[in-house]
Amino acid sequence: MSCARVREFLSHQGVLFEDRNISEDPRAKAEYAAGGYEYLPVTLIDGQPIFGALIETITQALRA
């Protein structure tokens, strides 16, 4: 699953992150819907969403 791939990548990089599961957390689900997001996972870096398990894009955003 792509969510697990992103979690594993961030953990291996030593990046602190908040894991939010929209299936289990009603507040996270509401925020996901309010943001108009349509894809999972959504990784927010400095407020900018990255959709999908795009490891190279996430890496570049972390370096910026």
C-alpha cells in the first residue's frame, strides 16, 4: 500500500511526521474532505500537498 510506503520512507529518513488515518479518525477525514483531496496518501510538507507515494517528489520537497 502506498501509505505504508510513505510512512516507511519518512521513518527511514528520520523525518518526524504525524500519521493520520481517515478511516479511523473522523477529524482527519473531515480535514481531508475540506481540503478537496481525492488521492491517498496525501503528504503535506510546509503546507503543500503531495499526492501518492511519490518518493522522489517528497525527497525534493524535504530538501527545499
